[in-house]
Amino acid sequence: MENLRLNLTRKTYNELVEASHESPDDEIIFVGIGDREEASWKVTEAFQIKNDSMEEEGIKTSAFYVGAADDFIKVMMKTRHFNSKAKKDLTMIFHTHPHGASRPSGIDLGRAQFRSIYVIYSPRFKTMNAYFWDGDESKRVWNPINHYII
């Protein structure tokens, strides 16, 4: 989408950044819902999704993300994507890259499931970037977009 922008309230932005710094070595995820207009998507609420990754054979895997399906479904049921009576849309999928840059990895590109704005925050570098994926399975290209704190 040409000229698409993401609007985060100061409260939501602070919630995302604070949660990221509370667990700087763990990958965390939030799902944002709100209002979609043609060129402006606004996050009005963000819900943290539990990371179900575990330590296996002494290797900490929480820097990778395995989202709790039940948590994700509960949030998605509040959106028009899963519930025709809902008043909100899926507006953002947020996750951290604990030790890397706030750019999509190959894993991110391959695991995207929804036409949405994907936001990546790096606690290490204190940077946040937003990307739009149009849901086209054949391309798997995330286009950078602007995000604003309102």
C-alpha cells in the first residue's frame, strides 16, 4: 500500500518498549488491534502473546518465538478477521529481535500469516521499524512504512 502509515498511541508505544526492556534476552510478541483506514492504521489496544518456547537440552530457545495459539486466537476473535460482529481490525503484529537489528529475518518473512503491519523492535539498539506485508504468498516481501507516535 502506497503511503501507508501506522499510528501508535504514546501509551501503546511505551507498553511495547517497556515490555521489551523487561525481558531484553527474550523475544516477545504483541498483537495490536484498532482502526484501519485506507492509508492510516491506528493501534488502539495491544495484547501480549505468551512465548511458549522452552529450554531444550540446555539451550535457551526464548530468543525464538513460539506464540501461544490460545492467546493469539483470543485476540483475533476481537477482530473482523475472525469475528464478523467485531468493531476492530488486526492492525499490527509486534515482536522483538533481542540481539539483532529491527529488520525482518528470513524466519519472519517465512512465518508471516496475515496481511498486516509487522513491527520489529530491537532492545539492544533501541530501534523500531514497521513493515507492511500484503499477504501475497508468492512474494513474501515486507515493505518499510512510517510509524508515528500520537
